[in-house]
Amino acid sequence: MMYGIAYVLVYWGEQYISSGLASVIFAAMPFYAGILAHIFIRDEKLNIIKLLGIIIGFAGILIIFKDNLHVYGKYGIYGMLANAAAPIFSASAAVIIKKRLSSFDTIALTGFQMLVGAVCLLPLALILENPAEINFTYRATFALIYLAIFGSALTFVTYYRLIRVEGVTKMSLIAFVTPLVAIIIGRYFADEHLNAGMLIGGTLVATGIALVTGYYQLLYRKMNGRGSNR
């Protein structure tokens, strides 16, 4: 569900919609994760504060990408539907892992899922793609190795370990964090321009994350402690 379906839907759909629109649609993942966790996981109940945080964070993503919500060609609607389905599978997989597979070694869990995903996708790749068009340049090879190690293996091992202690709803907030990280990296390493919409959207995303994670309570206690000491 995580590798063989969810990301395939995202990658296929992005051929026909902009990356901004894909980010906004995938940012619905915390809604699905919160609802599924509320139903199937005893210790992860969705309350008003968490729901408000998810809504505020989603609004921030929408503001950040408001100028990049484009659809390409006659298959655009299918691209949107594919990207809309992807976070449902990602959230479902995370809930299953939390509920049924928390005792498994995270390295073995990650490796086996990737192996199953590869076995499912390789025949499709050979049928639907043209192997003769593959060109392993130095840049492409480096990108592939980087994504395999840092973007996949280490990332998901860490992700599954954090799900054990932090829960599915909190970890689903990566759908909010990833666009922020991309903006920061683009600003400092690619000299990309930051506009008011990005700053406002980023503030809303940070606020939403603080509400869902409960970090605002820690800040409140610290501020009260300082105030009383004075």
C-alpha cells in the first residue's frame, strides 16, 4: 500500500498536474490518518484541537501553492484523482503498521515493504515503459542512489520507529513539513524568492503542527513559568 500503490499514484498523477497541486492534494493525508487512527487505534483519539490544527496546516499549504495549482491536458482530472487516492493508502498503511506491526524490526519492515513494492512494479515497468530509453548518466545515478538511501531507506526506518512512540496522526504531518523544507532549501541553496504567501502559509503550517502535536502547551507552560518567576 505504501510503495506499490501510494507513491505510484503520486508519480503517475504528477505527469498531468503541477507539483504544487500534488502537494496540496497529498496534504489531505493528516485528515485521513486522524480519522483512521481515531477509529482503529485506542490511544489516538481525534479532538477539536487536533482537527483545528490539521485544518490550519492544510490552509497554510493551500496558500503556499496557490499560484501553482495547474492541470495539464485532458488527463488532468485523472491525475487529480490519483493524487487524491494516494494519501488514503499512505494513511491506511501507517495505521496498519502502528496497530499490527509495531513489534517488527523497522529495518526488516522497511526492506520487506520495498521488496514487495519492487516485485509488484517491475513487471508493470517492463510492460508500460521502454527500457531502451533508460539513460544512467552520472547525475541520474547519483540521484537514484541518494533517493534510495536517504529519501527511502533511512527515511522510512526512522518514520516507522517514530510511529511507535509518536503515533500515526502526528507523523502524518510530514505532508505539511515536506513543502516547508523544500521552500527553505530552495531559498538558501537555489536562491529562490520567498513571497508573502509563502511566509503566511508557512506560519499557518507551523501553527497547525503545534496544535496537533501539543507543542503549544509546552510553550504556554514555559511562558507562564517565566511570568511567575518575574
